[in-house]
Amino acid sequence: MFQVKWIWENLRGYRGRYILALFLTMLTQIMYIANPIFGQQIVDTFIYNDRAAENLAEKRELLIILCGCMIGFTVIRTAMQFSANMLYETCSQGMLAKIRNYLFANVQKQDMTFYDKNRTGDLMTRLSGDVDMVRHSVAWIIKTLLESIVLFTTTTIYFFVLDPIMALCLLALTPVIFIITGMFRKEVGPKYVDLRERLSRLNTRAQENISGNRVVRAFAREDYEIDLFREKNEDYAKANKTAAMTWLKYFPFIETTAQGLTVVQLIAGGIFVITGRLTMGEYVAFSGLIWTLSNPMRNVGTLINDLQRFMASASKIIEVYYSRPFIVDRADAEKMPERLKGGIEFKNVSFKYEDNEVLKNVSFKIEPGETVAIMGETGSGKTTLVSLIPRLYDPGSGEVLVDGVNVRFIKLKTLRKNIGVAMQDVLLWSDTIDGNIAFGRSDMSEEDVHLFAKTADAAEFIDNLNEGYDTIIGERGVGLSGGQKQRISLARALAIRPSILILDDTTSAVDLETEKQIQDNLAALDFNCTKIIIAQRISSAKDADKIIILKGGKITEMGTHEELLRNENGYYKEIYDLQNGAVPDFAN
């Protein structure tokens, strides 16, 4: 079973302790037959014996020894079981932390295609509930399965030693248990896979709602969202009930068969005692150990129930565990200087998501230090185009070059450390403003943080906050305006002193005066930086060295502000007229 092999791999560092725990479990189960053996001797010698009184007088020391052995074995067995449980817990918790750390690290390494295909709620389920189910399997399921097997086997051997016929009578019901549990396993397996999927959908619904709580309130859609969540919750509850009812359907048959052992023991054992085939001590031993056959039989259903849950959870975890990104460093990657110059070139680049072609044969060149604006209709491929530079995606065909080298041949860390990105959809961490700005350089000095906040025209509003740069902002920047979040995002992008700065409509939420101040500050940076600005406003693009217009994934116009305005039928001229309401002034 692949899942078990995978667990064994992740127990590395805990294997010795886990094997010791398994060994202690086996010993404790074997030791359960000790007390019935001693009890048999006591009954046959000191209670149900024609010379019981004489034996009690003559062999008092034997009685004390037998009683002492019963007490001693019970104490030792309890101590061993406690030690085993502690080892199971230590190993399972250690493995849990190890798997969760690895999963999170592996998720961090994935490229954007992975996130496009996997829902956030589903990934959260794999990192939390699914991993805990795997821990449960190591700490309880495997332990209980081993206990049941060893206890059942040891007792069976002991019963055959006592009386083979009586043992066969008790084991006659065993095939019935196996048939019932086999039917149960076959029926319940797919239901737990479905249950796991419904839990993932429920978590996704909750995560999306909580993340988008402002939108929900803005549109007064609380009742609608509550209904959607209730629907997902009811689907999950229904699937849970279906799986539970499957177990309950088979449980009476398993329980009845297990209880039937007691009836067999009473009838067959009673007859064998009456006929003299069994001594009363042997009958007591059978009676004292009958639970060691019935309990494992009862556990079979519960174990299969939990094993099916484990299989469903482990399969989902393994998908992520062994996922490998497509965008990785090549073995023959070129050695690049720590700081790149910032030259960019697209050569006949095409790209598509699934069957949707977003970029079509795009070619252009940007010299180091130039400022280039990219404009176009919504869905024209602007964001996709700039995403190819830091290799968030790789083009389907063509080449993207930085400093004359195909980005596929530049190590990802080198490439991305030289690129600062500020997106329109700003994500800020639940941290201080200082921590957010210094995210890309944790060793950044306080002076640098203030410097880049000033460059992004964020210093004034930050200073007006009660805690200043130590102000802890809410999740995703809750408590700040759209313009304030954009300026902090810009400061964060600038703080790494990038060779290439990508601004995806970063000033869309600020006023024109603030935008002009930011543009002036960007023009006066004290380090060389190539700037790519995705813009909707003419004011954001007009001072660029080059303006690129995208339409339907193709470049339809390219040139300076003045050059594009001369194209009376062009997109740029149309947007200029709409935003200015006047004849263009070529002097600007």
C-alpha cells in the first residue's frame, strides 16, 4: 500500500521509537493471556478441586505467588502500554509537524499553474484536517490494528492449546465477520472520498466569504452568503450521515456476531465442563479471554471506517506532497551578476491559459533604465505579459529575455530578487506597516523604510497614524484606503531596489496630485531601474519612453505619447480624448 510506504518515509527520525512502540504494543497484548493462565491455576488448584482445602493449606505460597504474578503482570502491562502510547504520540506529532512543514514549503515552490488549479479552501483542508487524519492513523489506527491482530492471534493459539474443539467452536463465526467487513469496506470507500471533497468545498466557501467580507457587506448579501454556506454545509452533513449510516447498517451484524461468541462459549463450554472435557479453570480461562476475540471483531468495522477516511485524506495530501513545479532552475542556467541591468526583450511570445490564447506573437524591446507603459482593454493580456518577466508563467512559444539572456536560463532567485512588483489587487500582511514595507528585505534599516515610504508618497499618512510605522494593519490591509494600500505596496516593491519595477495599475486608487508626486519621485530614484507601468490613465503613461497598446493579445500600437496621438483612429487617441475632453496638446 503506497500510503503506508509514504508514512514510513515521513517517520524518518522517529522510526526507532515507533518500532519500539509497536514492539511494546505486541508485548502488552500477549501479556493479556497471563492473568487467565494464573487464574486457571488458582481455580483448578484452590477453588474447584476435591483437595482445595488441603491445597490451600499446603500450597499457600503458590497461591501468593500466583496472585502476585497477576498483580505484577498487570502493573508491568499498564506501564508498558503507557510508554507505548507516549511513543506513539511523540512520533505522530513529530511526523505531523514534519509533513505540514514540507507541504507548506512545497506549496510555496509551486508555480502559478498549481494555484490556478487548486482552490485555497482545498489546500487549507489538506494542510489541516487531512494531515491530522494521517497523524491519527499513526497514533491510533495502526496501533489498534496491531493490537487486534496480536490479541486475536495469541488468544487463538492459547485456546487451541487448551482445547482445539472449543477453539474451533469459538472461531466458527470469524468467516462471517470477514464477509460483513469486506462488504462494508467496498461500500464505504467511495463515500469517504466524496465526503472529503464536500468538506473541501465547505472550507472554500467559508474562506472566500471571510476574505471578501467587505464586498458581501457592501452589496448587503449576508443572507445570500449564509444560504450558500448552509447549502454547502448541508451537503457535507448529508455526505457525513450517508457514510455514518453505512457503518450503522453493518454494525448490528458485526456486533451480533461478536456477541454470539459469548453464547457459543456458554453453550459449548458448559457442555464440555459437564462432560469433563474441560476443567472449571479452563472454562474460566476461556470465559476470561472471550473478549479478546469479540473486541477485535468489533474493532474491524471501526478500523475499516477510519482506514477509509485515512486513505481519502492521504491521497489528497500525497497529490500536493509530490507535486513539482514546472518552472524551476535549469541545470545549465547561466551565471548572472547579482544585480541585473534591467534590459528586457520579448521575441515572438505567445501564451495561452488552457485553450484561451492570451498573447499572440508579441515582440518588443526595452533598454535598461527606460520607462514603458502598457495600455489596453480589459482582458487584452497586460497582466499576463508582465507575469512572464519574473517567470510566474512561461510562454508557450517565443522568448523573454532579460539582459540578453532567456529568463529560462536565469536562476529564479536571481531573477526575482531583481524585480519589484506592485499589483493593483494589493495583498498586505497582518503585520506592522514597517514589516510590510520591509517584506522583501528583512534586514532593512528604519531609515530605508522611511525613505521608500516617502518615495511612494506614503510617509505623511503613516506619520498621522497613532502608532506610525508600528501600526498593525488588518488582514489584507483592512483599515486602510485603497490608495493607502497601493502606496504601501509600491514602497514594498521599491524597497528591494529592483533592477526592474513592474507597476500593475498601482496608482489607480490615488488622486492625480498624489500620482504626479509619485511619478516625480520614481523619476528621481537613486538607483538604475527599468519601469514597466500597466496603466488605464493617460496621466500615468504620457511621460513614458515608450507606450505599448495591447488588443486581443497583440500589439496594435507602440510609440511615445506624441507619436500615438497622431494616430487619429488609435486606441490611445480615443482614450486621450475621453479622459481629457479636448483636442490633444502636442506640446505636452
